[in-house]
Amino acid sequence: QAEVTCREHAVLCGTEWFSEVFRQLDNQTSIKWEFKDGDRVKPGDILCRIGGKSRTLLTAERTALNFLQLLSGTATQTARYADLISHTRCKLLDTRKTVPGFRVAQKYAVRCGGGTNHRLGLFDQVLIKENHIHAAGSVRAAVDRARILNPKLKVEIEVEDLNELKEAVEASPEIIMLDNFEIGVMQEAVAFVSGRVLLEASGGVDLNTITSIAETGVDFVSIGDVTKNIRAVDLSMRFV
């Protein structure tokens, strides 16, 4: 018999990944969870109780905890950001800056932490950035080309100043990303767009700036920090 205990305040995530490690080794192993994904836990909480062969438990321990600690870390970091903008209508988005091989898992963890998923890959939404604009020749040309190549996909385009923003609005994408806009300029952008197209803020977002960014009236704020700079949650598995 063993128990997994939490040693810090966190948002739990990754229970199915954790349990699957034990099932792969011995499907007779029993795991009883005291909390579910998305629950907030505190130091001293027993997350689950495990019963099975000692060899199975010891073999699975590190891999199973790696899943649980990483995904709980992702959900916990997401919750920190989401809590800071919960009084606004702005939604927190993740990015494709994920641990290789863990994208689907981390995007699930973002949802457990109160965030919203952006595109999963290059196939489910077009995101036109500065290099695409440079290659196409202009903002309008990039959007038009995207419409021709992917008529069924939403198109988002990144802009770096108000002049590009005005050109982007005329091109009629579904979303415009404001890249590294200062707060005052972002407020001007929100006023200019006036709801004609969804706005996403990106760049320069951290725990100190996200509230003021969300309060400008943008629809989304995207943060790579919730998936790429993750500290594993401190968990411990002990025989009892």
C-alpha cells in the first residue's frame, strides 16, 4: 500500500496519466483518488491511495509522478494567471510552446487550471506572423492568401503597431493579435476596433502585467509561460 501526498498548494491534473502507468505494468493495481483533475489541493492532502505489488509500485513511481507533477504544475501556473483576470471578460489562452510530446496533455492541463486552448497545431487555425507578412508582401496579401489556401479555417494575424492594425481590420480576419503593445496603445487599439474583430494580446505578459492587459478590453491574452516554464508540483509517494 502507498499514498501520494501533496506538499504545496496546487491544482491537481494528470490523474489518468498517473494511473495508466500502473495499469501498463499490472492491471490488478488498485488506485483510489481522493481528488479529481481541476481540484485545488493543499500541503498534506493525500491525493490517492495505491494497492499492488511492491515491485509494480516502485517501478511505476517515478514515471507516474513525472506525469502528475508536470501536468499539475501546468494547471497550477494557469490558475495563477486565470485568477488575476477572473473579474474581466478576457480569456486566457495557451500557445504551442509546449514540452515535446506533451502538447495534448498540457493543453488539457491548461483547461483544468481555468484557461482556454488556442490552436493545437498548424492544421486547425491559421496564425499569420511577421515572417509570413514579410514573405507575402503585406498584411492584406497574407490574409488573402490564407483564405485561398484554407477557406474553412479561422485566420488570425499578428500586428506590431496601429498602422498594421488598421490594415489588418480592413483584411477582415477573425482575430488580430496585438504583439507587445504598450497598455496605452492597446487601449487605443481596442477603441479603434470597437468590437469589429476579436483582439488577442501577446508578448510581455507575466503575473505582474496580465491584469492591466486584460482590463484594456481585449478578448484574449495568450501566455507561453503556462506551458513552457513549468516547475513540477512537489508530490511524494510513500509506502504505508
